[in-house]
Amino acid sequence: MTSKLTLPQLNALDAAAFVQVLGAIFEHSPWVAERVLIQRPFDSTPALHSAMVAAIEAEGSEAQLTLIRAHPELAGKAAVRGELTEESTREQSGAGLDRCTPLEFAELQRLNTRYNEKFGFPFIVAVRGHTRHSIIALMAQRLENSAQAEQGECLQQIYKIGQFRLGDLLAET
Amino acid sequence: MTSKLTLPQLNALDAAAFVQVLGAIFEHSPWVAERVLIQRPFDSTPALHSAMVAAIEAEGSEAQLTLIRAHPELAGKAAVRGELTEESTREQSGAGLDRCTPLEFAELQRLNTRYNEKFGFPFIVAVRGHTRHSIIALMAQRLENSAQAEQGECLQQIYKIGQFRLGDLLAET
């Protein structure tokens, strides 16, 4: 029988192991886990998540942009089989992204390119709960935003993704 | 008192948690952890490492290239403070990369650019045990290799990095 990692187990890890375990909660950015090391022990998953979000918020705009840019493009991600995690497969399948028509796929590519050209970073959305139609509509809508608003929105989506990933990792307290 | 995660603890994790825990062993490529899920329980860290390496080897050249390209550039990595992990800081400090002179830094940038232009992927080396001098010499030397040889060498270095990261995460068996 398998189960999730418990918070006491996580709290008991040495620094390197703790950072390694939480290294992928925020894409390619284990520094977030390092920033909260000193705040252990955490007594709930939301408390841990809040501490990690606060660590990102405490960083300057440049570090936050680096975090955003560490994410792959949505349609590119779906297209490259090797990059899809079991979780992403489930999420993107849940959002119907694996059943894009060629036209929808082309539309996603076009929107990705326009988005990247306008803002200089990839479009990020926590896809759980979305459909491919709602994602395409959302991208078109968010393309109208200012760069500042979009940088903020991408961070909010990243926090949500981190919340989902922590939920996958840790047993409820 | 803190310690490392034990193999029995790792073996007992459910699929999503197992993949999350091992998600950063190979840069931005949690699919490697997914491929070995079915082979649990593992009875030693080397056995787990071998299984993960075999999963990468079983992939085609394209997926392996994607894995290689998921790595940041060495000097760029050192330069962007927000991307440096505690572990990388220790490693790069161990290799003296935080004490580059402006000339050495410029040389690393120049070599990175030439390397990327020639091969189409970033230079990868497991820096533990290296000095900045040996890294610069190694880059210049590896620039002479064929693309095929360098793709193989980058994979070998990635396997070594994965071995170090597993060692940080897991208690010895």
C-alpha cells in the first residue's frame, strides 16, 4: 500500500533532502524551498505553501521573471511527448489538450507566439479544471492585458500550480 | 535532528508523490521518475539510479536532446542569482565559479555561445570536483568533439548530476 509523504517526515529531512524533495514544486526553482528551510517545522500544507509564496513575493521582479521564464510553453509542452509528466498528461487530458484538432493546435501555437512576442515570457495557466476551449479563450483575453498585469497573473497561476503539486506530494494534515 | 529520506519511505509513496519527490533529480524531467514507478521497491540508491538511467537510455535521441536542453547555461546559471540553489552555490563555490575574474567570466560566456552555436544545446558538466580553470579547459576541449560525441557526453554528465542529487536526497542503505 502506498501513501503520501507526511509533514513530520518532510520536517525531519536534512536541508539538502528537503530542498530536493520540494525542488520541483516551483518549476526549475529549488531556491524557493531553500528560502523557507529556516521556518520549519510547518504544521500544515497551506502554511508551507504560504511560506513559499511569500519567499517568491519577497524577491524582486527580475527573479520572478526568471521563475516565469522557467516554464515551458503550453502547446509546445503538449507536443513534446518526452516532457509530459504523468501529472501533466492527466491535467492536459482533463483539459482536452490531447484531443486538439489541427486547427486548435495551430491556434494555440499562434497565440503562444503572439503572447511571447508581446510579453517576453510564456503564457502560464494552471490547467486543472480548464478545457481546451477555455484555455484558448483565456489566452486571447489575457493577450489584451498589460505586461505588468500579465506578470502578476502568471505568478498567481504558478502559485496555484505549486498548491496542486504540494497536494500531490503531501498527506493531508 | 534532521536526516535524509529513506528508501523504504520513498518506496511507500503513492505514484504522484514519488514522481514529485524525484521530479528534480533530472532537470525539469519528472517523466524519468514515472518510467521507473513500476519497478518499485528499489533496494538501493544505485539500483534506483540505474533504473532511471536505463529509462533515459531507452528513449530516443529526441527525448534525450530535450532533457539536455532543459539545463541552463553554466555561466548564465552562475550569473542569475535567483536560479542558484543552495546545492549549486556550494558546488559552484567549490569549483571557484563564484570567484571568476571578469576575464574568466567573459571567457566562459564566449565558450558557452560557441558551444551552443556548434551543437544546439548547452554545455553540461557535473561541476563537483572541478575548478573554474578545469571547467574552462574542458569546455574548450569538448568544443572540438562531434555533436554526436557531445550529446553522449552531456548525458553522462547528467547521469552523474542525478547520482549526486539522489545522494543528497536519500539515506545510504
